[in-house]
Amino acid sequence: MKKLFAIALLLSFTLAFSLTATTSHAQLIKTVTLSKSSLSSTDTAYVVVSPDASYVSLELKAVKTSGTPAGKGYVYGIFPDGTNSTKLDSLTVTNVATDQTLLFAIPARINYKAYKIQFVSSGGVWVPTLYSLRRS
């Protein structure tokens, strides 16, 4: 009987911790405005994001509009001197029917002054979008 009581007690604690209230974090996802809203041929769009400690990730997204889209999306880390940067990650845009995304996790231990996001088109028409995710 004691074993059955112990199992029931353990199960109730497990359920109590797993059934915590969930909160909506939609307000923590922000669309960042780029220098251009759509790209064609040899267009380039960019934005510089200066994150604080609450930033978790940046998401680059490319959506096909027409033609045969092609291009790249780049994430650069800008060093504290403000002039030098390094390429951290990239997204290749190709001719597919689905949205193309790159989720870039902002490193906690490497402190860049800012992040430069650059989208470069080499064909078709597509819409670049950048989202930032922050901690609550």
C-alpha cells in the first residue's frame, strides 16, 4: 500500500510540474524592417540590428513572388571597433515553392557590437523578411 501511495504521489508531482500555465510570447517576435521590401535581379537589402541581452535569435526568411528566385541572405557579426565584421551564416535562396528560412541563434558568449543582415538577389522576384526573437 505504501508503494502505491508513493507512486501516486510521484505521479501527482510530475503532473503538477508539467501542467504549468503557458503564456503567449507572440509580442517577443518582431519583424525588422529592411532597406527594401522586395528584391529582383541584382537588388540588395540590408539592416543592422544591435541586440541587447534579451535577443535569442534572428530568423531570415525568403518568399518567392515570381520568376525563378535566386540569391543569398547573410548574417555578419560586427566587431566592437564598428568597422570590421565577419560572416557568421548564410541562406541560399533557390526556386522552390516553400518559404526558405535560416534560424541564427545569437551566441551568448561572443559579444558582437551588432549584426548586419544582407540579402542579395541574383534573379527572380522574392520578398526578404527578418524576425528577431527576444526573451521575456
